Amino acid sequence: MLPSSSSCDGKLTTVTEAVDCNSVPSDDSKNDLQDECLTPARKKSLAERRPVALRLQPLSPSQSDSECLTDSTSRRNVKPLDLGFRNLEYIVKTGLVKREDKAILDDINGDFRAGELTAIMGPSGAGKSSLMDILAGYTTANVYGRVTVNGRERDLRRFRRQTAYIMQDHNLQPVLTVWEAMHFSANLKIGNEMSANKKRTRIRQILEAIALYEVRKTRTVKLSGGQKKRLAIALELVNNPPIMFFDEPTSGLDSSTSTQCVSILKQLAQEGRTIICTIHQPSALVFRMFDHLYAIAEGKCIYTGSVQNVVPFLMELDLKCPEFYNPSDYLLEISTNDYGMQNERLVAKSQNGMTCTYRSQKSRNSTQIAAMTKVEQMMANGLITPVRAPSLAHSSKVPPTPVMDLMQMKPKKAGLKIDPTKCCKRDDRYPTTFLRQFYIILLRSFLILWRDRSLTAMRVCIHLFVAPVIGVLYFGIGNDGYHTYNNYKYAFFSIMFLMYTAFSSIILVFPLELPIIKREHFNRWYSLKAYYVAMTLADVPVQVVCVFLYTIITYLMTAQPLEIQRYALFSFTCLVVCFVAQSIGLLIGSLFSVKNGAIFGPFVICPFLIFSGFFIHLADAHPFMHWLFHISFLKYALEGASLALFGFNRPKMECEKIFCQFVLPEKFMKTINMNDVNYWFILGAMATIFLFFRITTYYVMLYRLRHKS
């Protein structure tokens, strides 16, 4: 039966709308459109024979109110949210010299309904990832059109509280166990409305459902690809979001694991959630499990409807799918012009996503029942690890239907423009308070530092190894007037060494952390401020230990004055240098990858080194370059360390040679133009530079988190 007409209320009108009940066979493999002809006893028998994953009644497009939910869905208390978009355009600038507009999405329309598993499919570069980023609220700039929730323009801030975005690269904290990762997720994503015991019960419930409870004590780095994918889903399920986005959920997985993953998504959708995922080239079994297919080519919609109507849709355009051919493969080949220029015909036939003709009234059909039965047989035979969707009660305090205005619109031709200055602002209302977020993130950071002992141990060992070497090299010169310049070089080397170790440890680690931060922040785990403050404080104990070990060893071996005040000032200056260097490392790490950061990092540090005052004094430099000395934190660090060693009215040093030029520390300080420096001014200048880089890094991270690239 080929579809002939449609109505956008979600009902599918067929050619033979009236069904002869006497002609309906008792075989349950027939289409569900004929279920009305069966007796109640027969219907009950057929329902019991259906796969477990399909016994839930999916929500129809108009069933957005709680009274329309089935008993099973109501018990799970999943809030149905239908997502729609009209006249959606996404325009980017291309070209280096001549900037031109390029339409990634061109006036497309569509509806993604609660209770359905929707696949956005298309060839590479078609715009499917861009579409999902816009629908998820990841991309907001240069977007035109309307996005609605349950027929009303959405409130982007509230919408993000009710959604989850599982990205293609499932970035997880490698040293945390499965249970610990779930524990931190639950405590960040669920507020005080749920007790700690109930959170632990929910974690166990989810892990048991997706077959991860047996590996709950295993670190995530040791999980298989399928287990990591399921854990990424579980982390976002703890607060039971009604809408979930998946970017290439089967990427990097084998056929059986992909089937298992899509089976979970299918069951999540059957509980009343709106599940949307992009997929490139699904297998025939995976393709049949989808309720709704939305195909894109060249930024336009070439098909929207159920998967079983793809072949009839193409046949109406005289495009016959070869026998024993996967319809998804055939549709992709058509979209890449393998059979001629057909895309314009497909777009006109689907009305660029507006048509509802090929959308089935019921998503439970014989094709899907057969597919899910096959999956359950594979699980029963041990070919796939048995998994199921956890049965969760909604615990969020967010109202069930966000009906507030989502985006401030501005007219533009036939579409409407999203105002990026309003919709891009991050909401500071999270499930937990700022202090709670800070405490949990700080606790997790300490745990990661304790677990990842390789980096911490290497940092400590490097300081313990270099310190005796420097102590031997400058052994006993601290009070020798003949070696005053060498003592000055010791101060400079100490600053340089501590600066580089602190700087390098950040640029090699932080870029790997940024994708995790991006995923967690976008899914409303915590605010960037809470993470930034916690991350700043988490490394302080390790850095203090490293500085203390280096300075105490070298200070004693070089026979510096045994005065607590001088040692404290010298060590504190070195510690502040490390903090400033870490701030610069954070900025480099937030801008570049590990590879590029290792190249550009030393390049950024070089100007501070050149204008530190060690190689050339400020008085000897060209007046045009004096300002560069005043912004070099190494200049202030060298002045602070020299003042700690030679200043504060240090008495005359010993001299065992015939002539010692600088037995008077005051004379030496005058020679190097440091006779009138003030230690507190030095600390103030370094603190200012520290705050400048920290604040700059914060806004760079904020920009990176707002943009996917």
C-alpha cells in the first residue's frame, strides 16, 4: 500500500483506508494498521508475542499531555517533548580574501516526536551534524528560523536542562571507575530533591540495565568500545532527560555492538523520550529499528518518514531499490548523484521536510517487530550482551513542558534570525549550587591526581633529581663574595627551571581535559566558574610540594643565609612564578592542541625570558622596548629572588680570594639596577599578570565551550 495523502497531525492516510476485517489473516507479521480488525483476545496474544522492547505504546504526535500516555509510560513518568523546526537556515562564511556566505542548511523543516527513535542520515558534508548541533542548542550563531518544543518556541536555557548530548567521541575520565564516574554525574546532575541513598539506587539500576554493573569497579580506560559508549549514555541518564541527542552513536563500533547500542536507544525512545541521532551508513538490521528517518543532502531534506516507507517513496519517483539491497545504502547513493541529479526531485517530493505523507501513524510495525525479535534472539544466544533501558522516575524540578520563548527572533526574508547575544548566554541555574559544584569537582580533581600518579610522580622526581645536581654545581657559594654572580645565576636558573616544569605540565595535560569539560558543561553538569576555581586550586598542593622540595635542597646545599625570612621570600617568589607559568600554560592549552601547544608554548615564553633583565638590563635597552620589561613576569621574579638572597641589609659576605668585587650585597644590587626595588610591588605586579592570564583563559575557554570547533 503506497501512501497517497497526508495530514500534518501525524496520521497516515493510505490508498485502501477501509479495511475488510474478514480478510485479515491471523498472522501477526501483517502491518499494525490492520490491528483494528482483530478480536481483543487476538490482540492480547499478539502483544504478548512482541519483543519486550516494543510492548510499550509509543506516543503519537498529539499525545503531549499526560492523559495521552499509556500506563507503562506514565509509571516511568517521562515527560513527552516533541521537537520541531521550520524554515531553518544555517549560513557560514567561507573564503580567506573574498568572504562569501555558504548555506549549510537551506530552509528545511521537520518534526521529531516523543516516543520515536529518529535517525538523521546523509552523506558526508550534507549538514546532519550541523542540524543536530542547532537543535541541541550547541550552535546558535548565524542560524535563522524557528525551533519549537511541543508546538511553542522553546526557552533555550530550560531546554538545555531537559536534554542530553552524547557526542561521537565518548570522552571519559580515564582513571575513574565506572561507579565513581556515575557517582559524580549523579551528584552534579541531580539536586537536593533526591537523597544520597536514592541516587545510589538509581546508579545501580542504570548500570544493571545496561550491563555495566559487573564492571563497576573497572577504570573507564580499560573498558571496551561498546562499554564506553554505554557508559557515556548512562552518565546522562541519571537525571532522566526527556530529549537525548546522539552524534554518530555507532561510530567505531562493530556490527553487533552497533546493534546493541541502537537497541538501547530504541528502548529509551519507547519509554516516551525523544531520541535523535545522526548516523552515516547503518546496517540493514540497525536501519529497521528506527521509527523515523530524516535524510539530508546538500543542506536540504530529501526524505522524512518511517523507514518502511523509503522504498515506496522512491518508487513513486521511478527509483526502484534493487532486491536484497539496504534501502539506506540506496538512498545515500542517490543523494551523492550516483544515479543522476535526483536530489531536487526528492526535495520537491518531501517538500523540504514539510510533508507528513510517509510518516506512519504507528511506529510498531512488522518490520520493527522482526528487527527487535532478531536482536533479542542474538542477546539470548550470547552474541550480544543483554541490555535494556532502565526504568526511571523523573526527579528534576523543571516543569514538564517548557513553553517560554526560546529565542528572540528577528525577521529575515522568509525566515527568522536567532539573536546570538541573548541565546548564547550560559544559564547559571544548575541542579546544584555553585559551592556544591565546586566541592564535587575539587574532590574529583584530587582523586584524579591521586590516581594518575605517573604525572605527579614524574613532576616530583624531576624536582628531586635536578635539585641535588644544581646543589652540587653551585655548592657552598651562598656566602662567598667571589661567587656573587654565580649565586645570581643560581637564582635565575631556579626561576627558569620551576617556570618551565609548571608550564609544561599544564600544556601537555589540559588540552586532553578540554573535550571532557565541553561535554559535561554543555550537558549542565556544572558552571565553568565552578570548574575553573576548583581546577585552579586542585594543583596547588602538588606545586607547593615540588617547589618546597627543590628550594629546600638547593638552598641548603648552596649555603644560602640560614634565615627563615629569606628562605620564605625566595620560596614564595618561586611559587608565584609557577602559578603565573601555569596560567600561561592554561591559556596555551585552551587555544591549541597538545601538538601545537608544544610548538607555540616556548615561543610565547621566549619574550618574557628575553626581557627578564638577566641578558640585558633595562637601562641598557632601547627606550622603545622598556615597556616589554615591565610586562615580563620573569623580570619581577628575578628581582624578587635576588632581593630575597642579597637584599634586606644583608651583611658583608666572606671572601677567601685576594680580591672579591661584591662582598657587599648592597653594591651588587646597585650594579644590577635592583637597589630600589620593593618586594611587595614585585608581588603585586606578578599577581596582576597572574590574574590577567587567568581571566583571559577563562573567556577563551568560555568561547571554546560555546563553539564545537
